[in-house]
Amino acid sequence: MDYFSNISKQEILNEEEILDLIDGIIRILTLTAVVHVLTYSIDKEGEFFGMQTLRKFLYMALGVVVYNLIMKKMFYKKIEKYINEKFSKN
């Protein structure tokens, strides 16, 4: 819980993390668009960029944001801290 008390004292995202977030969103949306176009052109499933597809894009983009804001910040930093403490030479 100490992590959450320190959040207000530090930046939520620095410039590098913002660029990683934008890159992740662009990557997942590009991948999804290509899969959708190929699926639609081959199988004629669903509408071509209908509301359901756009909702899926939104959900995937939100998933990338949640991953970057929560998973990377909370777990990776704790793991890095643990590894540094465990394997640092005293």
C-alpha cells in the first residue's frame, strides 16, 4: 500500500512511458484492424467496421492503457526492486 501513498508525490507517466503507451495502442489497433479486414474479406463475418468492431477497438485500447498504468507501474517496479535487493552486492 506504500506504493499508492507515493503516487501523488511522483509523476504518473513520464515522457518515455507516454510514448510506450501510444506505441502500444497504435500496435494493438493496427493488428486488430488488419485481422478485421482479413476476416471480413475472406469470411464476410459481421459488418465492415461496424459499431461492434469499433467497440472492440475501444476495449483493446483501454486494455493497453490499463496494462501500462497498472501492471507496469505496480508489478514490474516491485519485481525490479526485489531483484535489486536480492542480488545486489553488499
